[in-house]
Amino acid sequence: MSAIKEALAAMKEVLLLTERVEQTGKILSEVVSELRNHEKRLIRLETFIEIGKMKLRALKG
């Protein structure tokens, strides 16, 4: 009987771990999505800065 209980406990633990891994995967996907959005925003800001610098040089030169 104890072997069956141990096997069931092990299976339960595997199912719980699988669920946690899936949840972690979803969270990671959300984090990656947010990072990509931030990257796009940073690129836009850098572009605005570069355009501003070019305009300043054109006015000075």
C-alpha cells in the first residue's frame, strides 16, 4: 500500500510542478512582451533625440 501512496504523491507533485512551470511560462511571455514594448518606446525616444540634434546642428551651421 505504501508504494501506491508514494506513487500517487509523486504524480501529484509532478502535476503541481507542471502547473507552476506553465504559469511561469505565461508570466515570462508577458514580461518579454513588456520588454519589447519598452524597447520600441526607447527607440522612438532615441530617434526624437537624434532628430533634435540634427536640427540644432542645421540651425548652428
